[in-house]
Amino acid sequence: MSGYDLGLERSPDDEILKRARTDDAVVVTADHDVPRLVYLARNEFPGLLLLRLKVPSADESILRVRETLERLGTQEWRNRIVVVESDKIRINEVPLP
């Protein structure tokens, strides 16, 4: 489901993150400000997939998200930021107090 489907297409990032916590949903984004907000909040979080593609097309973005989900499977996403680049995937844990 997209932010558009949920009525969040024009919502501030912090509102989207709050909804993700409420719904226990992983956020998929290309917005580089979102990981910073997750790190600064230092709260439990369902997970974040950040797309960092050089010149992303919709098709490439969808393909990389699918590949990442297949590769990681049901791995625990909680409190992790998964950074997807054109040639690699990095997984970072969000430090909690």
C-alpha cells in the first residue's frame, strides 16, 4: 500500500513515521531525510527501506525493492534501516537508548 492509498501523500515525514509505528509497517522511501528522523527519534521502529539509486526509474525502483525483499526474506526489520543502492544493500541498526 502506498502513502497515496493511505491518504498520506502530502503528509509530513514525522506523520508518516508515526503511522508506520501504529500500523507496524516498514516504510519504503527515497527521501534521505527520513533515516535521520528515525535515528534522532531513537524509538522502536518497524523498519525502513531507503532507495539510493543514481538515476532511479520507477521500474528500477520496483525491481530493487522486490530483489531486496526476496533476498532478506522475513529477516527481522525492526529497528533497521536497509539502504538499497544500485550495486549493494547495507543494513544499519538504529541505536535505542
